[in-house]
Amino acid sequence: MVDVIGGPSLPQERKLVTSIPGPKSQELLARKNAAVAAGVGVALPVSIVAAGGGVMVDADGNSLIDLGSGIAVTGVGNAAPAVVEAVTNQVQHFTHTCFTVTPYEGYVAVAEKLNELVPGDHEKRSALFNSGAEAVENAIKIARHYTKKNAVVVFDHAYHGRTNLTMGMTAKNMPYKDGFGPFAPEVYRVPASYPYRDGLTGAEAAALTITQIEKQVGADNLAAMIIEPIQGEGGFIEPAEGFLPALQEWATANKVVFILDEVQTGFARTGDLFAANFEGVVPDLVTTAKGIAGGLPLSAVTGRAEIMDSAHAGGLGGTYTGSPISCAAALATIETYQKENLTERAREIGAIIDEFFAELQKSDDRIGDIRGRGAMKAIELVESGSKQANAALTGAVAKYAGEQGVILLTCGTFGNVIRFLPPLSISDELLRDGLNVVAEALKANA
């Protein structure tokens, strides 16, 4: 194994000393295939031994540009010094008690911080969990308990997780749902706003959505409506302006709990601490995870006190929920976002990506759409001269990029979207190098 210290002290450069994957990574892949269930796939078969800033170093000594952040998790960078210090200190004191057995200050401090930061000036409460899917599932539990109603509305292109309930809430069949049913009942799917493909204003798209809810579900039956303010796995789809406020207004008027799934958009990723802030949307409940704790497993549901407090004592929790180690990491991570002004850094990253692909799009009409906010950006790839999804090109670009030392993620209901989720600690120089590799990949697959 290569002996490398992680964190931002790593040389911030793309460097290839072997082909990708190298021999040591191939050895690990062989061990993985023999020991790990086949259903656990990998996007790029490299064995990572260190990471920090905007790079990841593999066991063969290759330094790769990270444009994925572990799917929007390491926003503050990998092995961020404040997070490492906080986690080390906590481990030296204790690793676990189970908060619902004997509580500790870290859990309470994270809840206090979330209550302060989540949109809205109303009184709030928070509950902590382990993963995004757990947060979503508990938000639905809470909404159902509060409203005494069962139905839940979700949207086309949505992704909410891999548990039974959240699989049913997720739109895309493969690879998330295929063969894993039957799924939980009382989940109803309605159209989302997809400006590139539907051409509708936010008000027009919302009117279609609300009509379908009223005719096919009925507001009197509906406990909750849940939506990602920018849809993640579905293709980084940013709804038309006015869509989210119209949904919130309808939900409030009809006593439906309005939930924003900010698992991927939250914590400075979009250029604001939460994506809801762009249009002043104030949800009843917010789910968070991913960027909350610098890479440690933690998630939360935060919302109106009267809704959150409606569940009976003992109704929410879990053995590892709100782990003291993850809570320590979260407090350090949130402080880093604020102290280093990473919301502004996300906007700077987004501007670089926008400018780069806007120029490239002039000579390559296969770049059908450039969208997203802050450091949550995407390009949708299509057949030349049309809007027909080009999944083959998308896969080829990601493969080429990986071979050249750039970790690149794809997404989209149609499999034709390349998403950019770099750590907010990445340098402009490293980011531009990664984008140039993507441009080379497009040219190589012309």
C-alpha cells in the first residue's frame, strides 16, 4: 500500500503513474469480487488510500481529480482538519452510548444548530438518523402521525433512497428498484417541472401537478408532499422559477405537510446553505444528510415544532442514530462551511463550470442543457440535432475521464446526464484540468 497522509496537504495535481485501474487496484477488485455481494457495484475500480482538497490517491500512486465528493458528501474536502480533530477528540472520550439510552451534548448541539440554520423563523425541532433514506422515511412517519392521513405524493425523476418505502418513492427502476418489490402502498407519483423537456413555466407546471393530485389522490387523503429542490439522481433537474413556491402554497392551504429533501442539495452545495433559500421557500420539514458531517454517517429531519413533537416518545430513534462521533464531525463541518464561506466558493465553482460548458456548447450541440446551481452542476447529453437522450455518449465520457484520472459521476432518468459535485475545497486550476478532460472525452467520442 502507498504510504500517504490524507487531507488538504496532498499535492493538488492529477498524476498518472499507471493505467487506471492500476495493478494494486485490480488486486483489490479481485478481492472485492470474491468477498462482496455482486449487487454492490463500483463506478471506478480504484483503491483509494488518501484524499483531500480536490484529489484522491489510489494504491498505485495515481492522483485523481475528485469531481464527485463521494456523491456530494465531502463538501468541506476529505479529511478536513477541523473534522479530523473533532472526531479524534470524540473517539478519545467515548464512541457510543445510544442517545435514547443515555444522551450526550453533541446530539443536542447538532439539533440546535440545525434548528437555527434550516429555513424559516418558526420554532423547530430536529431528530438525527444515519442516512438520507432513514431521514426521508422518518419524515414520512412524522407527517403521517401528525396529519392522521396516509397518502404521500412524490415526483417524476425523484430519488429518495433504497429502503422499501423510499424505493417506492424513487422514480427510476434500474438499478434502484428492479426486482426488489413489492413496495409500500399509498405513494403517488405526479409530474415535476423539467424546463429543458417540458418547456413550461413554474406556474404552468405547478398547475398540472396540483390538478393531478386533486383528481387522483385528493388533498383530504394526503399526509405529505416531498420533493428535492433540485432533483439529484433524476438528472440535476432545476425546476422552473415559481414551481416550488406554488406547491408550498397549495400544501399549506390544504393542510398537507410540505417536505423538502435537501439530502443532496443541502449544506452550501448549491451556493446557499440550503437550496430552499433561492426562492424563499419555507418547508414544514427538511431532510438532510450527505454534506452534513464531512464524510461520517449522519442525517436529520428538522421542522416545525408542532409537527416534529407529534410523534410519541420512543417513536423515533435507532441504535446508532446521532452517533457521538458523527455529531462531533457535523459541528466541525458546519463551522467550516461558515468560517471558510464555502457558499460563496460553491458559487465560484458553478460560474467556472457554466462558462466552460457554455463555450463548449457553441461547437458541440450534443450538450443539450447546462443546469444546476453552485457546485451542483450538470450537462445533459443528447443526440446531435435533437433532444434524444444519449446514454451511450454519457457512459463513454465517464469511462474516458476515469482512465485519464478524473472521477466523474453520471445520473438521470434517461442515463444521459453528467453531474459535477467537486469538493468545495478544490482549486480553480484542478477544477479546470478536470473539465478539460471532459472536453477531451467529448471530442474523442465525436
